[in-house]
Amino acid sequence: MSQQPENSKQLVQVAYDAVKELDATDEYRLAGFRIVLKSLMPGAPAVSQLPVPQTGTGGTALSKEQPTPSDWQNTIASKLNITAEQVAEIYHFTDEGIVELIIEGKDLPKTNSKSTQHIAALITGGRQAMGIERVTAIEVVRSACEHYRVYDSKNFMKYTRQLGSKFRFDGSNSSVTIELTNGAFKIAGEIATGYLENK
């Protein structure tokens, strides 16, 4: 059994080594870094209080400085062409690196079809804007629709595909994925703006 690292600096190095080779964006590697560190040292201080070691052998460092709480908001905002303040009213970025919707169900459109499309555009837009994934599984959208009680099992796929060609659908049945083009990110941003204007 390996020996537990003795101090915070060693723990940070172990967590960093575990994620530095991930084929992902810096934001996603940082999310993985947090998860690994938390598993190594329950009750550890916030990652933002710990130093992130820099590579010396050709690897790519996560960041020279830890991101401020608003960094994830700025990342999404720049892709959706909305403000960081608007992002904070629509999304929550969890400690596990998950982008969640925090809009209120009462503010969604009155029909299941439009609500499904808005949820699909916003959840895929937020996750892909953050670099969490290049494509989003349809099950992520389905789960969000179930959460907001607008899921229509018979018409769910028809509603989501009505988002249009700027949202690229691939696969079939439960293996369907959605990839956003630049035009789709623009649509997601317009939906976000419309939601906030109508609150």
C-alpha cells in the first residue's frame, strides 16, 4: 500500500500528476484536479488556497494562478456572447466540474416543446462553452427536462431536433449526442438573454 503524502504540497503534486496528461481544456483539468485532491485529503482547504505546481518536464500546467469564482462565468459568457452576471443567473458550476441550470421552472415557456428546446440549448451550450465536452449526450438533456417536469417521452426527440441544423445530432435512440456550431452557441445566448429579459 502506498504511503499517504505528508503535507499539502505533496498532495497537490500527486493530484496534479494525476490529471496533467488529460486530453482536455485547462478548465476541465482543473475540475479533475479538484476531485482528485478532495479524494486524497478529505477536509482539505479550498484548492484556491493551495499552490499549483508548474511542470518542468514538458507537461502543461493547469494554471499559474488559481481561477477566481467568476472565471467559469467569463468562459461561458464569451462563448454565448452574454455577460458573466447573466451566466451566474442561469448556471451553477459545481465542485465536481458539472455545469447545471439554475433557472426557475416558472420562467420557462408555457409549452413542453419550447421548454425542451430552451433547456437543450442552454445545458448543451453551457457545458460545451466550458470545455467540459465536445458533444453532449442526449441523456443529459433528458435528465434536465425531467428535473423541470417538461419531459414528454413520446415527443422528446422531435422537440430537441426542432432546434435546427446548427445543433448537430449524431447517433440514435439513447446514444444520441448533440454538438453545437458557432451558430448554435449564438442561439443559446439569445435564449439566455430572452429568459433574463422576461424574468
